[in-house]
Amino acid sequence: MNRGFDETWIEQLKSKNDIVTVMSRYLTLTQKGKNFWTCCPFHNERTPSMSINPLEQYYHCFGCKEHGDVITFIEKIESCDFMTAIEILAKNANMEIPAFKGDQNLQKRKKQKEVIMNILAESARHYEANLYDPSAKKAQEYVKSRKFTRTSLNEFHIGYSKNWTDIVTFLKTKGFSYEDMLASGVVEYKDKYFDAFGERLIFPIYNIMDECVGFSARSIVPTDYAKYKNSSNNLVFDKSKTMFGINFLKKLKQQHNLDYIIIVEGQMDVVALHQAGYKNCVACLGTALTPYHAKQLKYLCENVIVSLDGDSAGQNATVKTIDTLVEGGLNVKAIKIPDKMDPDEYIKANGKEAYQKLLDNAMDHVVFKIYHKLEQYDLNKIDQKAKFVSTAINIVNELNTNSEKQLYLDVIKNLTNIPIEILKRDLVSSVKQDSVEEKSHIEYFEDAQLKAVKFVLASLCFKKEYANFNFDLRKYLKNPSYIKLYDILLSYHQSNKAFLISNLFDNFDVENDVAIKELIDYNFEEIQNPSQYYEECIWKIREEYLKDKIKQYTKQIDTQADNTQRLEILKKINEIQKKLKNKNLED
């Protein structure tokens, strides 16, 4: 899990990046007792619920359950990958990153990635300079017609591709190979090497680290080809994981000025909103919003307003976008722009104040979906009204709680004038509700032995005074993660090294390992007399193990024809029953 780095070096890196010191660069921390507290940066809150433990070197939010070590924090707050987080922390500590010991192909890709990033950075600067060249009159006239300000041109580093060969020649003079040019997506080949974005207006695409990772190019003259052309997916660019304008969101968040995010369709809308004072907006790049997009946005802000185009296609896309965002755990609202306009057109025609009113009156995502369906039916016709009610009921049925459902049933009632009691009966009798109720009636009882194992392991992890290694727990464990954890804990104990909770993040994919995540989140406050409970758990683990042995031996008796063998098995069962009776922990 150290992903190519020696465990000792990772520990040294973390020891030189004290978690309190690092987090204080991003957040305001207040010490209470032994721990420090702050408002969680990963969800909106007014009262601090994130605790930072300087002794164990990890953080935990009691609100949204986010937790991790200093590396995890940098990954999440900077929205970067593990390698980038390591580079940031190594730079902080003035440490040299050692030779990579993991997948050599990964190291090779890392070097290639660096070359591609250099090509993209050089290309972005070259395209930007082109826009101000006397030969770029077409592009200059186009940006004037779109009312781009000089500030916007500079902020977004908008550029221009003058012809089909200029960028190839430029990159060649910079010493880049044709192979690397092709890998970057800036250059393509068909009989000869040429600019992939020839004679188009260039919008550089920046990642959350403010690095250029690709381009979106717009045709400025009528053409048979697509109006927009984006970089093709490569080593550094994946449109399903990239959003135009996300680098500005990060800056706003660091300035504590990000209350909500506006999602629009294209980069022209992003530029228009920036010019109107809305720097909290992003756009997908010719693709539907993905779960990865939603996850990235959630780390920046939980509140989102979807503001896609007002035409039919835009409104249909809004519904799909809403579903992805809600599944990603965000608070979602949506607006419908009148007259089938896009945000750029609407602001130019009506001004910022009118657009702000749309934002202020943005509909809750469920209400938006209900009204979106309403447009497809004529409520003056009985059959269509019935269909609308059925469709709207299904939308409400997707909600989790009865109180939420009640609120939205009122919306349907107001639209249809159907009494609320009738709508409630429809809700209960719908097929979807039946399936939800079936699931809700399934009760999950945690296995007694598993419950005991969790408490014992959590106690060992948090070094509780009553926890010890007098009882060999390993052979009673079934979960591979628990076995691995116990071996790590025992190793630290035998070598007299201090185990820290932050060490868990070096050895496990905590985010995706529910078993380990539950141990970090363990609530010891629910346990009365924990010392006694620990001893009871040790016995419960042993007891369940012995009972399972009896079941196994009993099955053997049923299949054993030889009486002598049957007597031997019965003897073993009797011995186990004596141990159970005497609560004997010895093997």
C-alpha cells in the first residue's frame, strides 16, 4: 500500500510533516484538550466536527466520517493523486524522493507524463501568444464579437492556432520528438504531422493543480467539422475526469469563498459567467457528468446548482446530471433558463441581476424532476394526468425517508389537485414502494463473534490500557484484512515500536476497505466497563470457535461408519464441551 516506496521512508516523510502543522496551512485549528478541532473542509458545517489527533497523526470528522493521515489529507484537499501528494509533502520537508521500487512501468509512465505536461505547457503559451499576432485578425474579431474582455483572455489563457503546421515547427525547435507530440494529443499524423487544433480558438484545460492537461478548440468559421474539438484521452487527460474551470474553484475554496458550484454545459458559458462575476462555475467537456466528476466536486463544495441550456436536450441532460450528483452525495438544485437560452445568451440579453434571480429561485432537485416531467403531459386530459401522477410518484419513491416523501407529495397535490390521502395510497401501492419496503424489513444482525473481534482489534489499534497480546487472536480471524492487521500490530508490539492509527493508511486502502474503516470509526463511548467487556469479547471469540468445532465434528459423526472413529470424534466433542463449561481459553 506504500505504492512503490519503502515503509521506513514513508514513516520518515510523515514524521517530518506533522499533521497539525500541515492542516493548519489550510484550516483554522483550535486546540481542545489533547486534540485539535476544525470545521471539516469536506462538508459544510458551522460547528467544528473534525478532530486532529497529534499523537496518532490522523484526522477524523464526526460529521461526514472522513478520516486519514497527512498523505490522505493532501490528496483530498488538493484533489490530487498519491504521487502528487508525496511530491508536495517531500517538498515541504525538503526531502529527496527515493528511487521508485514499485511497478517499473509506472515509473516509465511518470517520466512520459512529465514530457507530455511540458509539451502542453509550451503549447499553451505559444497558442496564447498567437492570439495577439497581427496575422490572427479572424480570431481577434471573433473574441470581440463574443464580448470577451482582456481580463478573461488572460485569466483563461485563451489562444489561437494560426495554421496546421506552426505548432509542429515550434515544438520541434523546443526539442520534443514527434512521438511525444503525438502522445500529448497536440499533434496528429495523416501522411504528415499537423496541428490537431488547426485554425481554431484554443481554450487550455487546467486540472485542479492549475496545470494544463489538454485543450478544447472552437471553430471560428463555418465548417463541416464539429464546432468543438477536445484533446483525445491520453496519459494526462481524461475528459470523464476533467472539468473546465475547476482550477478556479480550488482557489475560491482556499479563500473560503465557495458557497456553491454552478455547472454549465460549455467553456463559453464558464467565460461568460466569470465575466459576470461568477467564478464558481465549471463545465464538462463534451461528455455527461460522471461519478468521478461528482466526487471531485464534493471535495470542493457540497452545494451544486445545475444550469445547463434551456432547450430540450439541455433539460434532459440536467435530469441525468442531477441523478449522478445526488448519488455522489451532493446537495443539488437546478434552474431552467427561459426561451431555450444558454447562460451566456441569457446574461448578455438580460444581465447579471436576472441570472442571479434564477439562481436564487433554483428548484430543489426533486421538484425540478417533477416539473420536468410535467412538461411532457397535458393535465387537462384525464389519461395524461394519470400518467403524470404515476411518473411523479415514482420520482418521490426514490427518496429514503417518509418525511421527505410527504413533502414532495404536497408538490404533486398542488399541481394536480388530487387529495393527499389518495396520493399516499398510490405511493404505498406502487411497485417501487413495495421493493423499498421489502428491503427495509430485512434486518441485519451482526455476528456475535465478529462484533467481539472488532472491539478487540479496535482496542489494540488505539492502544487501550486493557488491551494486550496474551491471547493469540490470529487463528480465530477469517477476514484477510483483520489477519493482516493483527500481524502488523503484533510485529509493532514485538519490535517495541509505537503503532499509530496513521500507519493503517500506509498498509490498507482504508477508503475502500470497510472492515478497517469501521475500526477507525469505532465508538468506544458506547461500551460500559470496557476492560471487562474486552475479557468477555476474548471469551466470545474463543467460544464461537469451539462451538463451530463441535458442529464440524458432529457432521463427521453423521458420515462416519466406523464405530471406533465415531468414539474418537465423540471424545473430542466431550473435551470441547468441558472447555466451554469451564470457559477454558487453553488449546
